[in-house]
Amino acid sequence: MCKKTFGIVCVVVASVVLDGGGSVVWAQASGHLSWGPNLLVNGSFEDGFTGWSLTLGAREETGGPEVQSTVSIDSEVAHADLASIRLSGSSDTTLWLAAHSDPVAVRENAQYVLLAWAKAEGVVRDADQYPNSNAYIQFLGSDGAIVRMGRSPVRATPKILGTSDWRELQRVVKAPVGAVAAQVGVALTCTGTVWFDKVELHEVTNVVWHKKVTDRFVFHGEAGQEPKREVI
């Protein structure tokens, strides 16, 4: 992906999202994207948890003692600047914490790109753990309730698993009808440690999708729309 520039046109070569099995489910076509400013506060976590709060992301019912994952600001590991947010858990963890940004204003039917740099160490799914290790976005209505997108309340970036140096995760999403605000989150719900840095949300225009064929589906779309899925 090219470097982004604000207020002018930027050429994007490709943006691919993977599903839980690792197969391509949609791809963003080459085109000219116009980027708005970053909407998030303190996405580099240099000011600690300012602009962010912790929430329970997942709970596993094991019948045993409840063990909480850890979320902290790491001033020794960072992709850029001086800090990152660090999430860790083990095979014993039953309460998985996530970090949410404060809500930011959005426009319904507008398109947004979620960006996050992530680094992983020993991230694996043990037993019945939820396989999440990524950034995500959810939209809120005027009453503060989550506005669902189809069957899902969130849209997420690809996961970062195993042990990996810093790499950029991204997801383009269209704000649903009724959305007036958005929250971005970072989450880990499986064994290991993941760091996130430079988490950003930008409104983008001139998004164009092209057809992508997987083993079971064809994904296609038009400018200004999210890709649609057809069973084949």
C-alpha cells in the first residue's frame, strides 16, 4: 500500500481481507482514494489510555476460576514514536479484555478505512478460545446502541497470528444507515501477546471494488458500496 497523504489523492494498489480460514474474501481495486484526517485520539498510546477504555471482549465458561487477560501500555515496544498497547493471555485466561476508542462522529453511508500496526509473539488458539487478534470497528446510533451490519455488530481487520514483526492491518467499511458515531477496538482472545500502534480511522472517498473468486463465493461490488457475496 502506498503512503497516505491527507487532502490529496493517493493511489492504492490493493487491500485484501482474509476470513478466519485464511482465504481471500474481498479485495479493493486499484484506484484513487482521497483520505480525510485521522479521527482517533492517541492511537499511538503515547498518552497512556487517554481516548481509550477497557471493556470485556469475550468470556469463556470453563467452570473453573476466572482469569483475566492483561492490557497495558508498553513504552519499550513501539512501531513508531514512544509506546504501544500490549494485550496478553494464556490457555488459562477466561476473561478477555479489549480496548475501545472513545466514540468519534461519522456519517452514515460514508466509507472509512481502519488502519493499525500490529506485532505478535506466540499467538495461537488453544482449545475453545475465540480466534481474535486484530483491530475492529463498530458503529453507534443516536441512542448509543450498536448499529449492526447484517448479522455482525463489527467489521474487523485480518488477524495477526503466530510470531510476526510489525505489519499494517487494514479494513475499509461503509457506515450503515443510522450510524452517527464509531468506536475502534483492539482485541486478543487467544494465547500469546500482541501489540498495536498507530491505530487510525479515516474517511475515504472514491472506493472501488473488483471481483474476487474464492473456493465457495464470488465477491463483487461497485464504487461507494461494500462488496457483495454470491454463493457458487
